[in-house]
Amino acid sequence: MSEHPILSPPNGERRILLHSCCAPCSGEIMETLTISGIDYTILFYNPNIHPYEEYEIRKKENKRFAEKQGIPFIDADYDNDKWLSRTKSMANEPERGHRCTICFDMRFERTALYAHENGFKVFTSSMGISRWKDMEQVNKSGNRAAERYPDLIYWAYNWRKKGGSQRMVEMAKQEGFYQQEYCGCAHSLRDVNRRRIAQGREQVKMGVKYY
């Protein structure tokens, strides 16, 4: 097991809001926050996830782990129609392209609003821990959302460092997390399936656990 750093959020705040994209990405972060003695709440707002069946699988897996750890879990509900409206001209954007920026913005705007309305001074996210994401792109969206409110800070901590990425994989196996095989949106699912077909592989099977 990787050794966890003891963290201190910005301005010494001991209460933060954690936007979570899924259980595999947030598990290591949750563990580190707990070890650091930080009081945190999870907000699950991911309107990009398609189809709804996949959304429910990811949400329930994340909620299951949060309940196991005794961590408050806020279900911000599904809003895929709004996500599709904001990204409708970007269906063919590549991964890490402008569509992803809009996607991050939308999720962080909702997270920042919840933080502002519920007395959180700091929020962060699990999205940057994945090596498939552009961390700078994620953090810029987080900072933009925080700038909407004078009393709010986005904590752009690098969750990959100090063994974070390794521990993320370890925990996924240890907890038997559902391992999604694409980022989440309909366009990423389409692109992954196209690559698999070209390679002679089966298309993505939802709901299959590999651990």
C-alpha cells in the first residue's frame, strides 16, 4: 500500500466539498482526506454519463462506498439533456478537446453553486486523478467556477502524486469497484466502440465487474 500524505486544504479549512466522477477515481482521494482528518462531503453531479443505465451503475457504486465510509453523499441528479444542449455542436471533438472543457465547466459550476449555498469554502474534484484527463484543463475549469463566488476556493491538488495513482488502482481491486471502460459521454462511448471494432474486439459491456 502507498503511504498517504497528510494534507491541509487551502486557508487551513477543515471542511470541503468533493466532486466525485466515480468510485474508482474518488476512492483513494476519500481515503487520503479521511486519514488527513478532513471533514468532507461528496457531490455526485455527472450529467455527461450515457446511457442512464451506466449513470445509475456509477452513481450507486460511488454511493455504496461513501456509505461504507460514513461519508455524506449528495446526489445532484441527472441532467443529460442540458449537457447535450451545451455540447451539441461538439460531437466530433477529440478527447481532451473543447467538449471536455465545456463538460468540466458544467459539472464544476453546479459544484461551486452547491458549495456556495451550503457553507463550503473549498471544493475539489476526483476528475484530475485519471491519467486520461488533462489535469491543467480540469483545474482551469475548477478555478473558473470558484471565481463566481468571492468566498470560494478550488483546491487544485495533484491527486496523482505521492503514490495516488498507484493507490487508486490498488483500491479499485481491493474494493471490487465497477471499472467503466469509457469516459462517460455518448461520444466517448462511440469512439471507444469504433476503436474496438477496428481492432476486432467486442464493444463495451456495461455493468461488468473485472475484479
